[in-house]
Amino acid sequence: MWCAGWLDAFNVRNTQELIQNLKDTPLLPCHSLTSLDITNMYSNIPIVETKSVMTDILKLELVNPQALQEITKLYDIITGQNYFTHNNDIITQYGGLTMGAPSSGLIAEIFLQHTEHKYLPHITRKHKIINNCRYVDDILIIFYSSHTIIQQIVNDFNALHPNLHFTAEMEKDQSLNYLDVSIHRTPTDINTAIYRKPTFRDTIIPYTSNHTAHHIFATVKFLYNRMNSYDLKQTEYDQELNTIHNILHNNAFRISCHKPPTHSLKAPREPRTTKKKGPPLPMYTEKPPTSQTCSKTRN
């Protein structure tokens, strides 16, 4: 039986945790990468079965009967209000979870983690899977390609529960895209680079917009923070830095070849006696590069 103490045993919370997980995984030339996707996950979570699993967990955690009754009643109310509109008609969905509801992610995790802890240890031993991690409905698997084939793994995953159906994507040229990173496998190591889908467009809130400064620079901070927190190697780091500079240049930002200054949101502000009006101060003071390529050397 799955319980709260086993939380996140097969999960990763974000890309940073995924990269650290991969770095801690010993690799051999006979290993292969694949990703599985749960088809229509939320609409296929069994409501009644998940309620039974949740009730057993609460009993194992020695929740008092009154609180248990209130939680299960709230569960029935939440899962019973499952409807949507289509062509001005209100349609009730009698199975699965509501898409977009804040509670759907938590309820889905209860069922999925219970299923994982019940069946995955056997599948891991059977197919010699050396790493298995899931983020919502995307699963990354590293396995011995000399011992098994991916279709056998997919077949066993599809046999976990009648409501769950998995599709697989194999690595190509020793590379696999997972979440927002591209994972490249070498004989003894794994390199990661930031991945953008083919439909990616470099349109962000432009520097000349009338939005507030916090809105304008939110994406800029995100891009730089992601680049500096993903532990990229020098080549991938320089490529991402150039990509960020191109994005900012195409949206009228004043770009300089350095990391933007970081400002503490908790820093005390000096008292102001008069209001100052005018455009926000520029984040970058140098002119954008014309023909030279921006690069950065990391220590």
C-alpha cells in the first residue's frame, strides 16, 4: 500500500531535479533512453478506485473518523462537479477528473503513485530499468537495450490499469527531448541543453511596451535564471546565451554581453518625497551587438 512516507519516489518536481537525477545515474554504452506519455491522463483517472486508495491512506495515517468522513465528503463534492460547456450546452462528465481544476493534479497523483509503488518494482527488475522518473504524465526511462526492447516495456505499462494507456518515444541519435531539455547520451555521461519546440516563437513583451517594468522583465529574468540553474556545459551555455540575446534584440531590448544585474526584491527602499514620472530605467546600458557574437566564459 502506498503511503505518504513514499511520496515522490518515482517523481521529479522540476527540471533541475531531473538533471541532478541524471547526473547521479551511472551510464553504460548498452543503456538507452525513452519517454512514455500517459494518453488523456486526467479524463482516465478512476474516481471510485482513487477514493478507496485515499481512504486507505488516511486510515494508515491514523486520521480520526470525523476528519476522514469530512475529507471523503469533500472528495465526492469535488469529483461530482465535473462538467463543461460545448456549443452553449452544459455537458456532465461522469468519468475522470476535470481538466484545469486545482484538485485534479493532487487526486491524479494519489492514484498514479499508488499504482507506481504497487507495480513498478516488478517491472524495473524484469526489464533492468536503471532509472524511471515521472513529471505529471511524462515518464523518462533509462534501461538496458541489450536485455529488453521498448515495446515490451510499453506493453507492461499498458497492463498496469485498464484506464491507463502509454505511448513511447525512443531516442534518436542518442538524444531525447524531455520537458524543456534535450538529453544527449554519451558512452559514459549525459549532456543537457535547453529544448524549444519547433513551434517556438521568440515573441515576448517588448521593451517598448507600456506594461509595468515587473511584467516586461519577468521573461528576461526567467530566461537567465533557467540558463544559470540548469548546469549546462560551456558549449550549450554559450548557445543558450546567444539565443537569449537574439530574443531580447528582436523585442527591442538593449542587450549587453553580460548577465543582467540581480536586484533583491526584499531590499529596503529609500523614502521618496516626490513622485517621478517617465519611462522605466533601461536594464542594459550598452548598445546591442551588431556583428559580433555574444559569449560568456564561465569559471
